[in-house]
Amino acid sequence: MSAAAPDWILECSNCGNRRGPEGLPTVCDACGLPWLVRYPDRVHTLTDRAELRRRHGMWRFRPFLPLLPDEEPISLGEGDTPLLRAPRTGARLGLSHLWIKDEGINPTGSFKARGLSAAITRAVAAGADRFVLPTAGNAGVAAAAYGARAGVPIRVYAPGTTPRTILSQMLIYGADLVLLDGHIGDCGQAARAYAAETGAVDLSTLREPYRIEGKKTLGLELALQLRWTLPAAIIYPTGGGTGLIGMWKAFHELRDAGWVQGELPRMYTVQSSGCAPVVRAFESGAEQCEPWPDSWTVASGLRVPGPLGGRLMLRILRETSGGAVAVDDTELESEARDATRAEGVDFSPEGGAALAAAGALRAAGELGSKDRVVAFNTGAGWLYRESGGLPPV
């Protein structure tokens, strides 16, 4: 391990409180809301930008990430996921420049690999010897895999309604899996109790600062793939919101470095109509989200009734002149099925939600027919299908 001191600090996303990165930070001591990592002394040159082409994977962006100079991350080769044109789906939705960022190609089958790689890297470096995580599905698979990679045990609390294939993946990677009645909020309470009892590091969404940094690479990688330009709009299926927050943070850091120019993309959240706390808060003009009662959706990653980062997500949507869209489960399943067959990309229900939202935004005039739009498929569709079964027809 390097003897060098970290060159980053933590700044509260809400009240601006600051602290050093020592120990195993959770949330802001002053207001209880998430930390953001800041790098006040790092300088990024255009020569550094050119060098990125010679590297591979998520950790090619280590100049923007919380890693010491000679430190090796806990990695399974995450990142470098394809950015694909979707010509047939785009034509159907009235979008001639629709792109899909396919995160299902990551290790463990989802974008969660990025955040958990970063979080577990930093926690292990700080001395963590066990972890706990509540999950709606894919985060539990990633945490189990990266915990195994680090040689550190992890307990995962998941709703009993989580797709069976996802649960089996957690067990295959060796997680201590506990199923509960209810939703991820109930699992979060159990995880915090377990952390308090055992000293396990709680990897819950936004209850430690480094999952955002891993998810930030979604935006860094997107800019690289678009040759240091940014799209007009990003449509992102949103549960806990780390991906949305991470990309917004990435775009600001790239612009501050002079690596990209102009306006940030308009950022759109999409949720299921069965669990849409961010959409409801955005439409009502509220500054924070209220818990969604009796939440349910087949897109398990969107079943987050009370996101801790709600206040920050709402700020981002408004700051970028974006918005929030709810689609019902019938729509998102239909879009996932049709686009999988049209494009050869294995869309998850959450990816289907992003496409359904793209169509709704185009119909409402929020998106122009020639806007360059990037919709995220946050995970692989196979994870949601029963082992050995066939998708519905």
C-alpha cells in the first residue's frame, strides 16, 4: 500500500461541510446527507486526455478517481461498455440520433460493478474486514463479487420478491444472503442495524462517498466515446440515483478541466409509475422526495421508495433543464422486449423504462428529432429471467 496521503477531501452535497477522507466515512456529520469527493489540487491537461486512449477499463480514469499513485484497485475489469446506435428503435420513437449505453456488459451484468469496485477499494484500504448491503437486486450481485475479489465477507439483505436469478448470483459469489418481506428501505434498516452490531461497513447507496466516484466513470467514459463532446440529453432509469449524480459530477469536472465545452446534457430521470418519488417531487416543485407508499415494479432497480439522494437529484434535474418521467410496467416491459429484438441488446426492465421515457419525451416535444440522446440500459435482461426459463412472448 502507498505511504502517500490522499489528495482528496469530502464536501457535503447539501450544507457544504468539509472533512478529510480518513477512516470509513458515512454521511455528513452536520446534516446527515451524502458526501461528494473533491480533488482541489489535481490538474488535468490535454496531454493527460490523449493518454487515456492507451488505457483500458474504468480505472483508466484514475486521475479523476480516489486512488493513490501506486495503489491497485479491486477490479474485475469493469467499464469500457459499448455505446451503440439504435437506428430501428430510434426511428420508431422519432429520434434519429438515439444511442444506447449498454451497462449489461459489465462484470456481474450491471452498472453496479463500477460503484462497488470503487467503494470496496477504498473501504478495504481503510481497514474494512466485513461489509453489509441492502439491495433491490443488482447491487447485491456486484457487492458479493467484489467482496469475493477482496477476500472480505459480505451480508446482503434483499426483498424476497427479488428475481430468482439475481438472488442465485449473490449466493454463487458467496454472499450471506438474508431475504426480507418489504422493499429496499426495510432492507436498509436491517443493514444499518447489522452494521451497528458488528462493525461491518455499510455499502448502502450514498451512505458512503465512493460509489458515486465509480458511477462517475459513466460520464467520463461517455465523453471519451463521443470524442470529448456531450449529448443533448441523457435518459437514466433512477432508483437510488448514484449514476445520475455521478455523471453530473463527471461533466462538471470535465468542463472545469477544459476537456469538454458548452452546456451540460439535459438529464432526465425515469421511474416506474409504481414507485416514482423523484417524479412526484419534481412535478410538484418540491425540494426533497417523500417516501412512496406501497411501492411495486417489475424493474426491481427502480423500487426505491425513499432515496437518500432525492434532494440532490432534484437539484440536478432542474439545473440541467431536464425532467422526470414515470412509465408503467406494461410500457417498460414492452419496450425492453421490442428493443432487444430490434437492436440485439439484452435490455433489462430498467433499460426498457429509459426507452419508454425517450418516446414519451419525444412525443411531448421535450426531445427534438435530431437531438443526440443517450439512454442507459443499466443491466442485462437475463438477470431478470428465471433460470432455465424463457422470456415472455
